[in-house]
Amino acid sequence: MTKLKWGMIGGGEGSQIGPAHRLGSGLDGLFEFTAGALDHRAAEGIDYGQRLGLGDRAYGSWQDMLAGESAREDRIDLVTVATPNSTHFEITKAFLEAGFHVLCEKPMTMTVEEGEEIVRTAEKSGKICAVNYGYSGYSLVRHMKAMIARGDIGEVRLVNAEFAHGHHADAADADNPRVRWRYDPAQAGVSAQFADCGIHAMHMASFVTGQEVTKLSADTVSCLDMRVLEDDAMVNFRMDGGTVGRLWTSSIAIGRQHGLGIQVFGETGGLRWSQEQPNQLYYMPLGGRLQVIERGEANLSPEADRTTRVTIGHAEGMPLAFANIYKDLAEAISARKEGRDIDPAANLYPRAEDGLRSMAAVVAVAESGKQDGAWLDARPPMFQ
Ligand SMILES: NC(=O)c1ccc[n+]([C@@H]2O[C@H](COP(=O)([O-])OP(=O)(O)OC[C@H]3O[C@@H](n4cnc5c(N)ncnc54)[C@H](O)[C@@H]3O)[C@@H](O)[C@H]2O)c1
């Protein structure tokens, strides 16, 4: 496999998510960090890019990068969009139209209409548009999906997912500009906590069960009075394979750190996984004994085997989950270049369609919350 060229927009010095993308894309030696427009301030972006070794492919803006890379024969193969949310649509659309494969941070867009446009643009361009629901890259999440697909827990009856933290619980800190914007509709859109965190849990419910959310009912609240948007939500949902879904998300849950977790209950067994202990998957077969499946142990699924790198008993964490999304994308891009089929165990990266479905769910949660929990269609018009 030839080394692929990778570029990033956003993810500048001091950003939250930029380092995880650089680590993830670089881990397996499949991508070379080649170009970037890393900061909203041109000079700082160029300076940081040059310090990271990008030379004259450190650009001052994404528009310069688009023009510069489009003009080159050795243009980048994949660009990651890791800028703030409101810029994702414009940048992703422009790069897809210019013929680049894109990995866009979540949320992919700010509206359902924009999401549909990205899906259409990706289809028209024939390019990959992936969305970084990076937690779906964890090895044991992949294994959970494989176990459910091969029938280890029978027909799935119920999914219980949550993503709760307590980092916005302090009323004295609520006016801090770094916190406040998240609850301001003008800057955050229609939803705060569900759009930021709850949506990861909902995506994971779809990812592991292989089912899509069809309708939902939400109870959204702002536990801190000064907030317009919700800091806590309880969402009930139904999936197209008949599964019942329950989801809790919160930013005021003091003592919770990064509490993304999922439990799936079927006719003949149950599974439980938690992001803070990602190297263990709990499996209870009906009438049997509780089993702890360890990441890296023998006889796991091909999907788990290809996404584990450190020997059993050594912790693997979030940057390696991101690395698995990049590993999938490297395989998908290389398969296209070489005119062969993609390894099925790699064909699991989240797509633009997932970004669109998520946006429709976010809008439905916000609207249902306003309507006292009315059950609403959670599907984008394109998929109704
Ligand atoms: N998938 C995940 O698990 C996950 C986790 C955290 C953040 N995110 C997403 O990643 C994105 C970035 O979040 P963050 O926390 O790193 O933000 P941040 O504010 O820490 O960093 C944003 C970076 O983008 C740069 N930037 C802003 N506008 C730009 C532009 N027009 N051109 C080039 N660079 C620009 C800024 O200078 C900064 O370096 C958000 O969309 C967020 O939702 C995803």
C-alpha cells in the first residue's frame, strides 16, 4: 500500500481535537501529514504548520489550501475538517466538489438541509465523505457490533445508551465565555448537550445494532436557569429493526467525567461497554455466567483483530479509536486506487449519511423537547 497524503483544516496549536487527529492519522504509517490550514489566524496557522514540517504546504486559510492543493499533481488524498461546527458545511462541500476525500468532524452540518446537500455532493463527486464518530473505532465496540450481527444475543430488544459528564455543572462558571456559547442558540444551533454528546451515544446505538432511529420523544431541560439550550436530556427512541432505545445525556452530572456507555439486551444475552474502561466488554448469555471479554484476546472477530495494536492487558484509548477510523479510510482510499474491493472488516467508518441522520435526530430532540416530549419522526426527509 502506497503511503497516502493527508491534510487538516483547523486543529491548530492548543486546539482540543487536532492532536488526536495527528496521532490517529500517523499511527500506522499509512498517511503522511502533508498539508494544513490549521488556524483561523493565517500567520499562526502557517507558523505552526511549518513547525510540524509542512513547509510551503502550510497555508494561511482553507481557501488557499483548496487552491494550492487542487493545482498540484501530488495533491493530498484525504482532508480532515476539524474547525468549529458552523464552518464544516462550507469547507466539506468545497473540498468534495474539488475531488478530495473528506473526514469531517461532527456535527457535519448545522441543519438537516445542509446535511442532505453534503450527501448529494458526495454522491455526485464519487468521493468519500466520512464523519468522525470516532468512538465507533474502539476495538471492542467493533467486536460488539460483530457479536450482535452474528446473533450472539439473538434479536435485539433494548438499547440503553448514555453520555453524561459534570463539567458544566458549576453555576459560578456558567458565564465563562468558553462554556456560555455552547448554550446560546445563536452560536450552538438548536441543541447543546444532546448535539454535543448525546448524539455520540445515539450514533453508537445505530452502529452496534445495525439499525436506524425512526422516531423519538425527548425531555430536555436547562438545569441552570440562565441557559437557553438544554444541559440534560432523556430521549426515548425506536429503531427500524424494532429495537427500543433509551438515552440519557447530561453536562451537570457532577462526578461523571466522560461517561459514554452502551448496553444492548437481546433475546438470548446482554452486552455492556463503557468508554472509560474501553478494554473490557461484558457479555452475559441467557442462563450462563457473566464473561469479561478483553481487548486483544484470542478468537475475537476480524473487526476487533484489525483494530487492536497493543498486547492484551495494556490500555488502548481514544487516539487509537481515531486511528482505526483513519485505518479504515486508508483501506477505502487504497482499494479505490487499486481497483479492488475494500476489506469488509474495514468498511465501518461513519458516513455522510450518518452525519445527516444525526442532524435530523438533533432537530427532532430539540423540537420534541419544546412540545413536551411529543413523538416525532427522527429521519431526514431524504430517508423517509
Ligand atoms: N469526534 C469527537 O469526539 C470530537 C471531540 C471534540 C471535538 N470535536 C469537534 O471538533 C471540532 C473542533 O473542536 P475543538 O474542540 O478542537 O475546537 P477548538 O476551538 O479547540 O479548535 C478549533 C481550531 O480550529 C481553528 N480554526 C477555526 N476556524 C478556522 C478556519 N476557518 N480555518 C482554519 N482553522 C480554523 C482554530 O484556530 C483552532 O485551532 C468541533 O466541530 C467539535 O465538535 C469532535
